[in-house]
Amino acid sequence: MMIIILLISISLTIAVAFLVVFFWNIKSGQYDDMYTPSVRMLFDQKKDDNKPVS
């Protein structure tokens, strides 16, 4: 019985840690830009012709 209580407490601790990190990322603006990643593949990258070939 003691091992079940230990495993539940460990899993709850890990879940709370992930929840805290998730809210910290939201507060820091990690998920603000939802448009740019979806259209980034549509634009070609410009080649720099002035680069020396090595």
C-alpha cells in the first residue's frame, strides 16, 4: 500500500512541474506567434550571391 502512495505522489509532483513549466512558457510569450510557422515553408530563402565560395 505504501508503494501506491509513493507512486501517486511522484506522478502528481511531475504533473505539477509540467503544468508550472507550461504556464511559465505561456507567460513568457512562447506561443504568441501562431501565423508565421504555418506560412514559413511558402517563402523561398534568398541566396546570398556575394558569399565567397570556399
